[in-house]
Amino acid sequence: MEKREVTTKTEKHKKPWSVADYELVLMASLSALFLFVFAYIPMFGVTLAFKDGDGEINVLKTLFASNWIGFRNFAEFFKDDKFYSVFLNTLGLNLLMLLIEFPAPIIFALMLNEIKHTKYKKSVQTISTFPHFLSWTIFGGIILAITNVNTGITTPVLSVFGVKNVNLASAEHTWAMLIVSSIIKSVGWGSIIYLAAITGISPELYEAATLDGAGRFQKMWYITLPSISDTVTVFFLLRISHMLGNNFEQFYIFQNGVNLEKSEVLTTYIWKVSIGSQQMRYSYASALSLFNSVIGLILLTIGNFTSKKLTGKGLY
């Protein structure tokens, strides 16, 4: 009898779905369908990494009909001398970007938060966010035009400071060009999420700190940064998972015959061995891509475990 009464009460408390509920379910279903079609179904292509599909024109047929060769494709790129230079470029650039580019939006958000003039603050935020909406083809072309050794404005500007005949497109300056251009393009857009997190901090904390005699930088260090640490942790872990991943358009637009030894990374190398140079090494490229993804998953797992042990915060 008691079970029946509980069931009856539960049924009475159930409310019929409203139009808003159906709309939310529909929106969630479309998102799930999008992920299924564009993220999960293509995972079947991972099998190409374990098959002999190089040089085949019909890749779809190769997925079903080609012979299994195990880990031969993986062993091949470990024997490839060029792979090691590409891997070191990718790892070195991403480490530098993690150290330099990742803190840039956080620092920029902290600086914007200290601006009290509303119109000036919005103007700075708008100007800094605008480059994000330009494709790398356009933005990279602008950077290349500006830094051109013969026609760019950087040559006369640098000559004023006594620096002459500097080719910023050369191999020795490639990493600096990539990092600086990436910061300019992403710092404004990246700061938005941190500014949103900062606005959620209670003003009473700052008022109490002011009464205790805390200065502006002390408030940043002891109030603002600890309050947005959850957001920083999430984005830091996500960035670690992409340690071997780079924006293809950015690196491809800056590559030339002079700086290729320093600008060739896994994303551009995978494209070239599969489609770009008409090598048609689809299985080899799939193995490289899978290697990239597995390393990213391992780094994310290690980073999340370490973060939870040290700070008690993580993605999952």
C-alpha cells in the first residue's frame, strides 16, 4: 500500500511538457545529431590508419575492401627523419604558445577590468576583438604585407631604432611571427570569457579589501585571480589537450621555401602527405592524425589528474 501511495503522489507531481520544454529538447537533439554526423560517424575513418590505403583513388572503397596491415603505418613515421623535425617544431611552438599566448587573454582581461571609463573600455574591447572575425587568409596576408622586407612598414620603423635588413619571413624569426600574430588575433576574443567570469565576482570582496588597505594589484592577485581560477583551469586543460594541434590556416599562410624547416608542423605535414602534394598517402596521414589525437587524450588525462590532485579542480 505504501509503495502505491508513493507512486500515486509522484505521478500527481509530474507536469505535462510545455512548448518551451519541447523547444529545448529539439535544440539539444539537433546538437546531438550534429555531433553524431560530423564527429562520431567520421571516426570510422580511423580504421584507414590500420589498412593499406596509400595511393588509392577511391578512399571510401579502401575503408571496406583494403587489407589490414596492423601498426605498419605507425612504425613508418617513427622511422621517418622528417617526422622528428616536424614533431619537434609542433611541440616547441605549442610549449611557447602555452607559456606566452595562454596567459595573454587573462592579463588583458585583468587590465580591461581596471578601466573605469566605460566608453573607452568598450572601444578597446571592440578593437581587440575585431581581428578574430578575420580569416587567417586575410589576417595573415595583412601581416605578411606589413612585414615584407621590401615594401612593408616594419623595415623603416625598425631602421629608426638601428635595426636594418631584417627579414621577418626568414626561418629565425618564424616562431616569433607565428606567436605574435596569434596573440594579436586571439587576445581580445579570448578575454571575453574571463571578463564574464570577473563580472560574477561579488563587489563586496573588493570593498572589504579596499577597507583593509589593499591596492589594485593586490586585489587582482588575491581576489580576481582566485575567483576565476575554475575558468582558467578548464581552458588550461583544454589547451594542454591540443599540445600537438595547430591552426592549419595560420601555419600554411606563413610558410615559404625559406622558413619551411621551422614552420612545418603536424597539421600542415599531414595535409601535404595526404592531399597537398598529391602523395595520396591516406593511411599514413590517418596514422599521424590518430597519433596526434591519442597524445592529446593522454595529455588531457594526465593534466586533469594532476590538476585535481594539486588544486582539487578539473574537467571531470
